[in-house]
Amino acid sequence: MSLRKFALLLFMLNVVLVACAGSERHERTIWYVSTSGNDSNICAEPSDPCLSLVEALARADADDQIIIAAGTYNEIARSPCTVRPCRPVPDDYAFKVDFNLWITGAGQGETIIDLGNTYAGFYVRGEGHLLLEDLTVQNARGNFPGGCLSIMGNSNAELVNVTFDHCLYAGIEIYADSAATLTNVTVTATIIREPYHAGFGIYNAGELTINGGVFSGNGTTGITSEGTLEANDALFENNGLEGLNLTGDVTLNNVTIRNNNAGNLHVDGLSISNGAVVSISDSVISENLRGLSIDGDGTNVTIQGGSINQNEQQGILVEEGELHLDNVEISDNGGAFPGTSIVAGIQNQGNLEIRSSHISRNQNGALDNWADLTLIESVVDENVGGMPAISNHGAMNIQNSLIANNISGVPRIVFSDGAVENRSEMIIANSTISGNLGTGIRPIDGHLRLSFVTIADNIVGLNIFHGGAVISRIANSLLVNNGRSNCIRSSGTGILPVLLVGTNIETTTDTSYLFGESCGFPISVSSTELKLGPLADNGGPTLTHALLPGSPALDAATGLCPEVDQRLFPRPFGPACDVGAYEASGVTLSLETDLPAPTPTPVEEIRATIIQAARCRTGPDFVYPDYDFFEPGQITTVHGRSADSNWFYIQALSFSGKCWIGKAVVQLNVGEDLLQTLRIIQSPPTPTPTLDPDESYDTTPTFTPASPPTACPTLPNSPGNCK
């Protein structure tokens, strides 16, 4: 059954139910309208039609149908009811409907109802039910609210293959407690008239469902929705203001919002505010002035799939509220404002989570954060302009991500803007910063923590030029092959103000260069000795630098490490974790061959049941400190054993990570023969009496966000020095 036939069946079923719930149901009559008809005709036979819809509607009663032949009908002032007493012509609306009615034309461009700028169109009220299909309504006018279709008073309408064109105030108005379902509907060229400043394609305060259709060229917004909205497979383009302005509960699926802001009034393709809850999937927001703005306490937006690209000024602005991005492309924004301080990718002043997304080729940087931002399993690459690719003034947590090949500031000046700049609280873990034309990371103020990070092939790796104001902590990370220098430090500081934890390795640099300095890592080797592969697809969600056989970074990390590497492959593979973002896994790699995606060797799962209260330690001996505590009856997974099999390396339960527990306090689910298949895990270094003030590598810091900048002018001639 086709969608249209199914929709008609549901509508007629609703008609029957409503009629049965009320007074005695009227037997359905079909009224006919034709350009060859006469309003003095009987109108109930195809051969004896009315001339106007006004006349047919005046004769219709509950549950009737009106069939309108192809042609253009000039529905201006008429004197209906020439045959029998019926309703008078309305003052403002040509077609008032307060009962169940079905109106059918000959086609969306075949049957045209022209109201001659005299009347508004359809007014559904008083629990009326209107099914309108296969026609066009144009040139509707009247007193406010006006428009081509207004629905209010617990009424509803269903539109199939309908066009509303040149309607005053709004194409469709849906008021509270009313509802409409639109299938393949076009609303275009609505008109603004003072003092109401309307011109909506659709205004919705009730319940609206859209399946297909086009909403374009309207005076203000394509849709302004304060109620409930679901839109599927629809196009919103070339509207004077926003494509959609949303303040209610909304679901958008496979919609396109493009080239809005035809009025040059500096608004957004999609504006969401005032506590709206919005879910968007597989949709495109492109070629607007700004792609998306989010504002208002309690506003919560989730976007899954799709893209936000080629918007003139900015892809996304979060002023207040929450935004969750999953598998979204944010690219090529900011083309009309190169060289300014308007961040082209995303500016965040709310709560932003970005997962499995790609932020690329934006003109003035990718991410500017002033509040809370989490970046997970994502890529930030090839962004250009005077702004850093990532600039943080709030709390930012970057996990399992790649920041690569960005151009920031003046690339020939090595202490210019970094690919990543931090002025507040930042954590980067299990991530790679590579190939940026400029500085990899530039901590200017606040606290920076790096854990299992690879910083490679940038002009400068780390710039601590403002080091006196920075507290940095680097754990189990690599600084490799950075072209001019691994580090730049403030002159006269003496030592790098960085706390080094675990095993950190850097490659030797050209200290003859003006700013060339070592970072002071305890282990310094040549690039040849480090054996780091090029940035390549080694499996997982992002590109990585593989560690090749013989690298001193293999199995060299100390202390706690995450359960997976940047590729989400298990850690450790071997006696200990590898330094940097990549965990090698026994697959032979070389620079001369393609780097295959390594597959971890499967191990039959061995489970341990705790038989008495026990401590789980950071190493296989009583000299190691406690990491977790177990109660009798708890069950966990065994990942390895000590060489003498007296200690087992098991999954912790209270915290992420793994720890060591004695053989005497556990009962395994396998015998001695399978026990020998467990990997032998090398013991970590024996702890010294001085305790390392180590915080978990993925702990989100407590912070006080900086104040966001005063908004810059958004006029095309905005000054480039606006900060």
C-alpha cells in the first residue's frame, strides 16, 4: 500500500471514529468543482459541478468530500448558496472548516486556488478535521493571523501533495492543542507585513509532522516551532531568516538546511533555544551565514551523522545549553571571514561533547572552548587561519583523537599560534598531534596534562614560551621528529616547568637553531633509533604513528595506563604498555610496506572468583601500593600472571585499569594446563618511598571558566583584529 493511500485510510478511519463519538454520522456526499461549472448547479454530480470551492464548501457537511478538477479558481468575493440556505461568505477566511472534510484536486500544479489577495485561506477550528491533497493555494490574504492555512481549537489537518504560495503572515499556522501532518508539501514566498513581522513558512505551537517537502523563499523563517515537530526528508532553503527556529521538542531526520539568511540579517540556518530538546540525524546544514546556534538553559541538542559545512561565518555556536555530536562532519566553514577572530568551526560556551567526528578545512580554527568540551575518537585536521586549530579557555578533555596538518598563525614564526593552545584546564590522552605547520601544543596559562600522547612532525613540538604561568604534567609521551625544536622555553627560566611522570621519550633536536631546545626528557634518542612510522591507517577510528620493531618506546611505559590505545586496541600487549598513543601488537611493521591494521591475539577468557577479602596491588608483590579492594564472591577477568604464577594480573572492579592479586585468595575457572596459557606480565618498577602525586590519566579537572569574548560584529567588513 502506498504512503498516500495509507495516509488516506488513517484519515478516513479518524473521521469515522470522531463521527461515531459525536452525533449521528452524516452520509458522505461528494461535491464537484470545475472551471466549466456554475454555482447554480446541483454540484453533486460530475456532470453538474460548481464553479467555485467557496460554493462547494458552503454546501458541504460533515464527512463530505469535494473534488476539484484541474484549472485555476479565482476564489474572491462571491454570493454562494444560490440553491439552498447555507453558510455566508466569511469576513476574513474563504474556507472555514469545523467538521470532517476531504478536499481533493487534480494535482499539485494542476488545481490552483487563487484568493486574489482578498481572503486568507483555510481556517480549521472547533475540532474540525481537514484532509487536503493534490492542489495549490496562492495569494492568501486577510487580517492577522491570516495565511493559507490556520489550525486551532483542538483541530487537525492532513496535507498531501499541496503547495502554499504567496501567503500573508504564514503559509501554515498550527496553534496549541492542534495538529497537522504534511506529506510532500511546499510552502514558499510567505509575505511580511507590519506590524506583525511574520512571514513564516510555518508557525507551529501544536504538533507537526513533516514527511518530505520544500520550505523556501519565505519572508522570515522556513519553520518557527514552539511545539512538537518531527521532520523527515525535507528541504529548508533561501528563507529570509533561519531555515528553522526551534524552541520546542523536535526530531529532524535527513533534512537539508541551506542558503538561508536571504535577508542578510546575520542569523542562522538552524537556531535552537529556550530549553528545546532536539534530535537531528543524517542531515546537512550548509551555505548559511552561521550553520547552527544553540542558546538557553536546558537546551539539549543531539546530532548524529550528517554534516555542517560551507557556512559563511561559523559552523556552530553554543552560547548556552548542551550539544552532543556523533559522527558529524564540520568542514569548510568561515570562507567569507578569513583572517578574522571569528572561529569558523565551533565556538562553545556551554557543554559540548564531540565523538567520532571530523572537523576539517575551516578558515579560522576548528574549536574555541570557553566552558566544557570533550573530544573523543575524532579528527581535527587541515584547519587554517590566524586562530589555533584548538583554543581552550575552559575545561577540555581530548581522548583517542588526532590533531594533524593544521596551519595556525604565521607558520614561519615558530613561536606563533599552536595547533593546540591552552589557557585553562586541558587533558590530552591517547592522542596524536602531528604534522601541524606551526607549534603542536602551546600552553599559555592554566594546567595542561598529557598522558600517552605522541607529538610528532610539527615545526615545534611544545612551546612553553609563557612557561611561568603554566603547570604542565607529561606522562608516558613521545616528542618526535619536530622539525626545528621539540620545545621552546622562556629565556632565563633555567628548567622546563613540567612535571614528568612515567617514561617520556624525545628525539634529539638541532640546538644550533635560535630557539632549538630539548624538553629535558630523561630519555633522548635519535629519530632513527626511535623507529616511529609515518602517520597512517593502522586500524581504529583515526590515523596513528606506529611503533616499529626495536623502538625503545615498546613496553617502556610505567605506572597506570589506559585499557586501550588511540585505535581502541587493548593495552598492554606484552609485559607493559608502550609509550605514546600507539600500542604495538606483534604484527611486523616496516617503513617500506603498507602498515596493516594489527589484530590482537585472542586469549581464552579466564575468570577468577575471590574467595576472601583481598587487596589488589599495582605490582606482583606486597611492596606495591593498593589499587583496588575485592570482597568474597566477586568475579573478574584474569589478563596475565607473574613468572612464578603466584600473582595474577586481573581487571579491577572499582576503577578502570588492572591490578595484581595473590594466587591464594582466588579460585580460577580453569585447570593448571590452561593456566599456563596466560601471558607472563613483567613487573613494573619497584616503587620508591616518594609517592607520585599521580592523578588518573582521564580525570576531568575542576575549573572556573574564563569569560567568553564580547561578540564581534558580524558585518561583512568586520575588522580582523576583533578579539
